[in-house]
Amino acid sequence: MAQAKTNQKETARAGRTGLRTGVFCVLAAACVVLAIVLYSSGAEVLQAWSSLAFAGAVGACVLVSLSVVLNRVQYNVTGLKHTVNLAFTGMLAALVFVGFYLTIRLPGSVKAQVGFGNVFCIFSGLMLGPVYGGLSAGIGGFLYDLLNGWADSSVTTLVTKFVMAFVCGLLAWGIQGRLLREDAHRHVGRVVLSAVCGSVAYSVLYLLNGFVEGALLGNAAGALQVILAEKLAVTLINAVIADVVAVPLFFAIRSALKRNHLAFV
């Protein structure tokens, strides 16, 4: 009887895994189709929707990666129930959203700004791991763009901020999702490296998106070089701020949660 129940559970788990993989594959294929359609459309249409096309191409890669992660990686790093993790996700998404208001917009620039938004994206990846942390960062950044006049780039922000926290969280917590559970202070170097890698991953995507948009808008080589230089300077400053602030903040908050048996127990 016990063996039969075990087999039933394994069969049900395999079925859920297969369904989840199928859903991710369909979504990834839809993103690829969207990117192809937009990139192969007329120049005017592509210029208008270049950000969405870029988001579709990168989003397909993210979905494929997520399919692998959810099947092979322990992503519940807090050790809490799914509903509690979702509550934490919502709280940190709100924190990311507010963090983007704590910025200084640079004069003469359309969107470039220096501030604390990326701090909480990295913090989300460290606190909640790759999936829940990625959702917090992506949703918070998406809502900020959507409500502040940058709806055209909100989907791209959703994808790139997700990647930022995803890379950071996956490297910090490892495949088993337990590296920072017991004694995170033994892994300070790993945490710092993970934060840096998350920031670098976002910076690469941010610059690549800027290059694609600039090229599609027909900017001359000199003008495109100036735009990318400005974006590079801004993203590097934000990366340094994010890593310097998020890492000690993570250790402080993690210790408080663990000491009060609220997480990481």
C-alpha cells in the first residue's frame, strides 16, 4: 500500500513537472515568435516596438532557463510555505517600486537615473533566491515604469530586472538553495560575487537594449557612441551603489529573520 502511494505521488509529480515544462516551452515559443515578427516588420513599426521585441527575445531565454531551474534547482531558499514566499515577494516588489523613486534623474537624459532601485533588486535576489527574488525585482521595476510614463519599456524592465535578481540569487544560494541558510557569514565572498554578477548581467542587457534601440532609431555612429557611454557610466554607478548597499543590508535583515525564527530555519 505504501509503495503504491509512493508511486502515485511520483507519477503526479512527474505529471506536474511535464505540464510545467510544456507551459514554459509554449510561452518561450510565443516570445520567440513575437520577437521575430517585430524584428522582421517594417522599420517604423520596429522602431516603435524595439523594446518589446528585445524583451521577447530575452524573455524566451529567461523562460527556458526557468524551466530548467524549476525542475532541477531548489529555489525555495527561505524554507517557508509557498504562500509565505509569495507574501515576501509582494513586500519586496513594493520595496523595489519605492526604491526607484529614491533616484536622481540626470539632466539631458530621457530615462537615465542614479539611485536605489537596483539596490533592492539585488537585495531581493539575495533574500528570496532566484525565482521569488526575480519576481520581486521584475514586478517592482515593471510597475514603476508603467506608472511613470515609460510603459513602452516596462516589459523590458520586467525581464532585465528579473534576470538581475535571478542571477544574483542563483549564484548566492547554489543548486540546493541551502548555502546561506545556516551561516551566511562564512560565504561573504560568494555573496559579494553573486551581487556583482547580478549587476553585471543587468548592465550587459541594459547596454545591449540601448544599442539595439539606438541602431533601430537610425542614430549615427558618433551619437550612438555618446548614448552608450552615458548609459555605461550610469549603469556602473548604479551597480556599485546596489552592491555596496544590498550586501550588508542582506546580512542584517537575514540575521534578524533567522534569530526570530521567521525564515531560514
